[in-house]
Amino acid sequence: MSEETIEVHDEVVAKDGNPMLTAVRKVLLAGVGVVALAQEEIEEFVNRLIERGEIAEKDGRRLVNDIMERRKKQVADAEEELEKRIESILNRMNVPTKADIDALSRKITNLTKKVDELKKTQQTPEA
């Protein structure tokens, strides 16, 4: 049976000043821990069935793989749903997205270049 180690670095969680993001990060990390624990328990259960001769080892491994694939899909679906909900909440709170901020940064850069060009053309050369 394989063991997975999940490390949570408190400094990464604490660095972000946004309490909402910190809470979401903690929830996601807890979800990862639950999935790892569930896999371990499933493997132990199937190993007991194999030891008792109730199922063949090949069938047991296939069963574990099938269950874990389904769980991965469920986790991916849950993550997608969570992202949609967080995005919806942030939209309702009128919090700009990274794309919004990047677009504004590009506009500011373009405007700065235009202002600099105008300044250069309006400056009279000293003779």
C-alpha cells in the first residue's frame, strides 16, 4: 500500500492577507487530505477482502483503480463547482479579476506611452 504525505506550509497560507482566500485555501487542502485518507481506507478494505479470499488480487486492484478514478472525477467536478461559486461571489462583491487588472495595466502602459510621445512632440528644441 502506498502512503502519501501531504504537507501544509502555514507560511504560504498566512502570507495572503485576504481572509477569504485563506479560508478557501484551507478548505481545498482539507479536501486533498480527505481524498488521500479515503484512498488509504479503500486500499486497506480491498486488501482485507483479498486476504480473506473474497476477491482476486487482480479484481481488487481494478476495483481500487475504478473507485479512485471516480473519486478523481468527483473531486474535479467539486473543484469546478467551487471555482464557479467563488467567481460568482467575487462578481457580486465587485472584485476585479486578474484579467480585469491585466487589461487595465495594458491600457495604462499604452496611455503612458502616448503621453510620453505627446510630451516629446510638444517640447521645443533649445537652440
